[in-house]
Amino acid sequence: MKTPKVTLTVKVLLGMALGIAVGLGINLSGLNDAGSWIQTYVVNGAFHIIGVMFVKALKMLVVPLVFFSLIGGVCGIGNIRALGRVGIKSFALYMLTTAIAIAIAISIATLANIGTNIEQSTNSSFSAKEAPPLSEVFINIIPSNPIQAMANGDMLPVIFFSILVGISMLMVGKKARSFIEGVEVANEIMMQMVNIIMAVAPYAVFALIAKAVANLGLDLLSELAGYVLVLVAALMLHLFVTLMLILKLFSGLSPLIFLRKIRNAQVFAFSTASSNATIPVTLRTVTQRMGANNSVASFTVPFGATINMDGTAIMQGVATVFIANIYQVELGMTGYLTVILMSVLASIGTAGVPGVGLIMLSMVFAQVGLPVEGIGLILGVDRLMDMIRTAVNISGDAVVTSIVAKSEGEIDLDIYRDPKAGTLDTEKVIHAVLD
């Protein structure tokens, strides 16, 4: 009898579960005390090195993958008017889901009345970085030096330049055919690189999760239990109810199939806490696992990783109510509407990297008159919350991609419904690399 192969998703989930168990064991046993051998050589040594190398490997792929995939996608659409439809639809859906997300967060946090029983004093400090004005965000969409934008990982300028190159290639016509074929080959090469890196993902996920849990432990969670519980509840409500209702309403696709197929990308997002770093995995998931055509996905996924911040918007709503209650500041309806508007606008110009939510939050606080130093109260648990909200962010990217692809007739429903479609045989990939 042949033993069934363990899928990559199962391996990654096992790595995540084992990482949580090992991390908790190290934290609760006191082995992670400052200066200890375990902290120096295991948690901040081996776990840190493996995790950082994996995240850097994913980030290494982001710019070339987006560049080649987006050019190929624009040429694949073959119609500038159709490209405009895809852009308008995805932008409208991203803004809609972000506005709904923060409205839900404010409502739940207000009903739960969190923060009323916590002292104002905190030993944590937070230095707010100045957020760029919206006018500067729009100006910076056009890169003065596209190579520099690629080197810096500035996704909006990279997206703009890639689309412009794709449109120009369409306008050139037959003369650009050989270049288009070269771009398509380069895109396939990049996707194979994604497969190679994903083959070692279970071990990297274990290291990333084990380090995070070993450092955080349960103490901080218990101190801020109300904030954490309300934030997690709002995130889960948005993921499993709001996004799934939007998916079903606008596309008719099965939410259960979607949730089964997105798990892998969610674990990657949770581990890296970076929407940008997860772009290669999200793109692979929506094209090979869900059947969305690359002509749509190559635009909506990197675009969503840049402007879609559902999870971050939820954090801002919950944190605003939490800090306002602690400092006994009455925001009122005007204040909350300002928070919603600011969060939606801020999501357009913030990068999908770890910790960016705090920068956005400092901007929102300044706008509604809350003390920025109050962010220090939630600083301790923000890394863990950042991991959860990033998983929600990329789920929103995949939902919008599926909806837009379905509306454009650019999704293979047979692939979407096939539970085995796009599954990766990690052993085969590893053997291919070694051979």
C-alpha cells in the first residue's frame, strides 16, 4: 500500500504548530532569559538566522516577479480599456473592504468598552515617524528613477512603471512579440524560484514562529487581554464573515473552497508579517491553486499588497477606541468618521512591511487629537497582532483578485473547484534542484 504524500500546506501548518509549542516551552521554562545560551544561540541565533534568510529570499523575488508578471499580464489583457476596468474594479473593492473593516473594528471595540480599567502609565515608548502627506504619495507613484524604485522596493512606482512598459509594448505591436515572449519565459522562471523557496518553507515557518513566541510569551497577552481579544475577534469576523460574504455576493464563488486554498498563503503572511514578502506566495496561490489568470492577478495582488490594509485598518479602529478610553478622550461620531477616512487614505500610501501599522496609527492619532505616546501601551503585543492582521490583508487581496478575475471571465472554475490543483510536491522540487 502506497503511503499518501504529505502536502506542503500540511507541512507548513505542522511547522507552525511545532514552532508555537517549542516557543512557548522555551518562554515558560525560563530558558529564554537574557544572556542565556538558548537565547543567544538558539532563539536569537539559529531561529533568527533561518527566519531572516527565508524572508529575505521571498523579498528577493518580489520586484522581479511583479515586474515580469505585470508586464506579461498587461500584454495578456491585450486591451488598455480592459486594463482600466481591472484597475477601477480592484481599487474600488480594496477601498470598500478597508472602510468596512475599520467600521466593524470601531463598532466592536466601542461595544466591548475596552481600555476603561487600565492605568495610563506605561514603560513602553514609541517614536512616531512622520507619515508622508497624501499629495506626496500621489507624486511618488511616478518614479524619477525606476531602477532606484526597484532597488528600494517601492511597489507603487514599480507597478506604475511595469504597467507603462506593458502598455508601450502593446502599442509597438508585432515588433515587440519576441520581447513579450522573453518576459513570459522570465515570469515562468520566477515562479519556479518561488517553488524552490516554498519547498523549504515548513522549516523556516517553524523558526520564525518559535522565535516570536519565545520572545513574546503569554505575559503581555494577559496584561492586554481585552485589547488582544477584541482585535482578534474583529479580524476573524472580517476574514470569515465580511470577506466571504463579499466574495459570494460579487462572484458567486464558494467561500469554503477559497478558505481551504488560501491557508498556505495565510501561514506565510502570519510568519513574515509582511504583505510584500508574501506577494510571490499569494500570486502563486491565486493563479495555480484558484485558477485566476495571470493577466488579472499580476495587477491585483501587488496592487493589493500596497494599498489593501484591511487588517491594519481594524487594528487602527480598535487601538483608537482603546487609547481614547484609557486617556478618557471623547471622540464622538465626527472623530470616528475621521478615523475611518484617515485609515482608508493612509492605506493607499503605506508599504506592506512589518510595523507599518504603527506609523499609520500615529498619523491617525495626531489627526483626532490622541496622545501618540499611547501607542507605547500596545507596542509589546503589536508584533503578534501584526502577524495576524497581515494574514487578513493578503486574504483580502486574494478575495478581490478572485472577484475581478471572475467578472472579467479570467478564472478557470475547474481549477478553482479542484482541491488538488496547484499543490506543490516539495520532494520533487528538492530532488530537481539537487539533480
